[in-house]
Amino acid sequence: MDAELFAILAAWSVATLRSATPLIFATLGETLTQRVGVINLGIEGEMLMGACVGFAVGVATNNPWLGLMAGAFAGALLSLVYAFLVLVTHANQIGSGLAVWMIALGTTSYFGRALVGQQVTPLPNLGSDWMDDIPFLGVLFDQMTMAVPLAIAAVLFAAWWLANTRPGMQWRAVGESAVVAAENGIRPRLVRLHAIVVGGLLAGFGGAILSVDYTQTWAQEMTKGRGLIAVGLVIVARWKPILVLPICLVFGLAEVATLRVQSAGFAVSPHLLAAVPYLVVLLILIVSHIMPRRDTGMPADLKSVFA
């Protein structure tokens, strides 16, 4: 395989990984939230808030890491609003999530106007001089930032933690039955609070990566439904953190393919091309729904949300 083909494969691979990374964090956060029996549609707003706050802090400090941390904190803080509505006032989960989304949409649209056209310092690439001559890996790491390895590590850690630690098993127990979990000394409301905040933190972090590292810009409603896509991908991943990575990579590959088609100058409406990644996700959802299987993996208490 010649060097040119290696370079093309590496370019597609790193573009797919970078495109999928914000969605990986958001989907992982929603997966952990739903594993305790809570569905949070407000993840779209938490991701959008993370993108706005992260970009603002990144611009103000010229430090992308501070921007990412600020975005994660913003997502976690907004998730507390959802937690209050659901866990304290016992409001409907779907309605509460939509309310949080609208709060974030209005807030970021107003305060984000000053960020349009601003420049932010992105994360540094992982490449180095000694790797430049290595086929495939040289190009791959030269265009990749630390956000990608962090996303992969987060997925692997979440899968291990949920399956092998006592707190992880408690989260799973609460998702199956909060009543039974409480009878065994677990505090379901506290567990769900932790899960909601962790989900918001990961969504905010993913949103900050989207604005600070991937696009390196801010635009109104720049998440473009990625948070809602994450909610659907949790179903495709069967509520298993380890499956979040390959499912999100499919979305990333579809997005990269549409961008390549646009840059190639094909006479296709850019609006139709922009819809392709979402159509791919919809197709995956339909196929996963009609495929026969004995166990969907849905936590039992989550079924009551749709009852």
C-alpha cells in the first residue's frame, strides 16, 4: 500500500474520530443517566451550554483546557436544574428535559452573540517529528488532538466501572427498580442525582470540544441536534457504554463523507447533504428496532417513563 493511500485512510480516520468525539461524550453521558432509570432530553441544552461557555472561556483565557473544563462545569450546573425538576418536584422527565433545552437555547442565543467571529486557541496536535515518517500513524497523530484519546478512555472506563465496581452496580440496580434498591439500603434519589450531574458534565464537555477543538468557532444552535441524536443512539447501543464508541463513529463517518462530497463540488443541495448523517442514524434506529432480540437492555424503571 503506497504512502498516498495511507495518507487518505489516515485523513478519513482522524476526521471521523474528531467528528464523532463530541457525540461520544454526550451519548456516554446520556447512557449513564438512562442506566439509573432517567431519560434527559435536556442533554441537547447541556451540550449547547457547554459549547457556549467553553468557547467564551477559551477565548478569554487563550487556554483550551480551561475552556473544556468550563464547558463541562456549565453542563453539570444546568443538569442540576433538570435534577431539581425531576427529583424534587417530581415533574415529568420529558417536559423537564425540553424546558432545560429551551433555557439553554435562549441563554446561549443571547450571550453568544458577542462570541460570533471570535478566535479560540485549539488543543495541540499529538504528532511529533519522530512520527512524521511512520505511514498512517504519522498523518493520524499529526491531525489528532487529545480529545479523541480522552473519549475512547472515557468509554472504556465507564464500561468497566458500571460492570465491576460497587457504585456502578448500585446505579444498575436503581435503574432496574428504585423500590427494590431502596429496600437494600441504596438511596435511589442520590444515585440518580449523581447520574444526572455526570451526564450533564459529559454533555457539556462534549459541547466544549465541539466549539473549542473541532469547529474552533461559535454559532447559534451549533450542536444541531447532536444531543437529541445521543438520546436515540443510547437505544441503538442497548444502554451499554462499550457500544457507544462504534455507534458514534458511524455518525462521524457519515458527517465526514457529506463534507467530502460538498468539498468535491457535486451539484447536490448542501441542506440535503447536511441531513445525511441524521438519516443514517434514523436508519440505524429503525433497523435496530425491527431486529428480533430477546433482551433490549433497557433498564426496567426507564420503561415507566413512556408508560
